[in-house]
Amino acid sequence: MKLDLDDIIHVQETTLTVRGSRRRTTIPGEILRYLKLGNGDRIRWVLLKDGTLSVTPAKEKKRRK
């Protein structure tokens, strides 16, 4: 995947936590705010054959009460 540096807004590494069958990672606050994500919203993980990983908001957001 070729990236144009002018298109990059934020780069940050996070840590994966594995406890038994649970796997968790933290989405950086700047990315949460930019994408307007909140509790219960869904994200989509897409892994390509070359190892590239894309993480995007799912199209439908869960309704917050």
C-alpha cells in the first residue's frame, strides 16, 4: 500500500492485551475524537494478503441511550 504523507493525520502505536480468549487494544483518543466514536460503536478490521491492516468505523453506529 502506498501512502501519501499529506494524507496522514495521526500515527501512534498501542499495546495488545491478551487474557485467555480476550484480546483488547486501545484506540488513541485523538482518533476516537476525529472519527466521533463512542461507547458501543462498532469498528471493522480488514486484513489484506500482504499483511496490511485497515481499521475503520462500521457504517452503522450503535444508538446510544
